[in-house]
Amino acid sequence: MAEAGLGAWLRSFVPAPISVSRREVALGCLGALLGLWCTAWLSHRMLTGLNPWFIAPMGASAVLLFAVPASPLAQPWSIVGGNTVSALIGVACAAHVADATLACALAASLAIGAMFLLRCLHPPSGAVALTAVLGGPAVRSLGYAFVLWPVAIDSLLLLMTALLFNVSARRRYPHRASAPAPAHLTRDAPPSARVGLTLEDLHAALLARGELIDVSEDDLQALFAEAEQRAWNRRFGNLRCREVMSHDVVTASPSTPAHEAWEQMIRHAVKALPVIDAERRLLGIVTLHDFFVGQPAAGDTAAKRVGDIMTRDVRTAAPAQDLVALMHAFSDGGRHHLPVVDEHGRLMGMLTQSDMVAALFRAGIEQPR
């Protein structure tokens, strides 16, 4: 038993595989090359005659800004605030603590505490604090000017190159996951966020854990949602729109009088009519909402046509599309119905919230336990 425990402990030292694409690896290498070269080149020309004009911790900052730009430790305030406050603390420790060993320990310790307090934790900043203590006569001669020249200048230049590079590479930087706006513009969370894991659950769990995890809560929630979507695909992935949609769809044409379309909706107990042409190509959709928003002026009701009030920008589904891929549109997107069209835009059927609920409920019952 003890040997098994020792073996498991030793195996924990084996590097874990990194789940990252080759594109991200290439971007990280290229970004660091361009970022550090540009920063060093600009620093050398801006700080001509000043030594040092570039400091080694910028290499560590480049790892974060270009290799893991989604990390909370790689965001703009982290690099600028972390490096600047750490340099300030390092210079102060070098000036007031005679023992170099103690000055190094104090500089790194106080820098970590300050970065936590100011919410700008940036690991390379610990090296900046040590550079202020151990940088030699060139750094000591600068005194507190070292905080501005070259630390703050180098940090800002590297940040600017990171912003340009990451945006050009279509990375979201600064990285912050944005919550989707509620479809009904109310304070309620989207339907999918009212059950299962929520951001509040993650926040409470992280507070209870008490450790810093190098990923934002928003990103954790997004990763969980994506994993949950994959689990749904695995469980219900055999369901396609064509198996669930209504095939005998009540439709209208642009020239159909509005009052006739209304009567059709009442008679067939439906909330929307796809609007098609003579070849069944989808032109739009008319819903109960359209009748109220596009209500004609008094005395003009008889002259109003479906084409005058219909919604032309219609989201559609394909017959072979996975049903679970449309769950977000129906739950959080506020959709009640989606026309199903073929590759030529011809109407093939209609998918509604009721169809989704019935299909997923039936599939859940039939799943083997």
C-alpha cells in the first residue's frame, strides 16, 4: 500500500499534457519574438544612454502575454500595475535594507502582497522586484527613476505590442468573457443559467477553496457550458431536426392579406407563419409579435398585406442539424420557432419549442440507465 502511494506521488511529477492547438503554440512563439524585439528596439531608442534600457523579466511577461493571453495574470493591469509596484518596492528595499539577502526576500514578499491587494498579480513582477535589488550599480544609480525608466516604459511597450498582435491574431485580448444579455432585457438570468452550475456556484466554490486558480470564473463557466454541451451531444446527438420538425406547415405569401394570416394562426393554433414564394423559398416569417408591432392605422387594416409586416431577417435550421445545437437559441435566445430549410432556402418544415421539449423528454425516458 505504501509502495502504491509512493508510486502515485512520484507519477505526479510527470508533466501533464498541454491541451493547446498547434496554432496557439505558433502564435505564442511568434508573438514573443515580435513583442520582445519591438519592445527592445523601441526601448533602446527611447532610453538612449540609459543603462539598463531593457530588463530580463520582460521575457517572462512575454510568456504570459503571448502564450497564455487568456490568463488573469496576463491582463493589461497585471503587467503594468504588477511590474510598476514591484519595482517601487524593490527600489525601496534596496535603499533601506543593507543586507542584500534580506532585501531580496522582503522585496519579493511585499511585492506579492501589494499585487494581491491591488489585483495586479503578475509572476514576472517578482523578478522585477529582485532586479531592483540585484541589478548592480547601473540600477542603483537610477534610484526611483528605475520604476519609470525602464520598468514602466518596457511594460507599456510590451503591452502595446501584445494588444496589436493578439487582436490581429483574432484573440480576445484583453480577455474577459462577456455574459450574454437576457433576451427579455430583465434582471433574470438566462434560462440555461437558472439550473445546474451557475457563476455564483463557481464563485462560492473558489472562495471555499481559497486558492488562486490561473483562469477566470467567467472562463470556467464557459468551459463547463461547452463540456455540458458535448455531454448533451453524446446523449442526444442522434436527434436531427428532420426527425422532430413539423412537415405539414401552415404558410403565407407576401400578398396574403394580414387579416387572413391572423385567421389562419387562430384556426390552426400556431404563433407564426413562414412566408414563402411560389417555389417555397423562405422570404420571411410573420408572428403574433409582428401583428402588434406592425399594427396598421385605423381604417387601413383591409389593405395591409403579410409582406408589409413580416420579419425578413429569419434565423433558420437545416434538416440534418443536431437538435441539441439549437437548444441555446430556444432557451437563452428567446426563439419560439425556427423554419427548417434546405440548401436552396426552400421551406422543409418548422421546429418549435414544443417540439424540442417533447423530443428531449422522450429521448431522456428512452435512454438506458
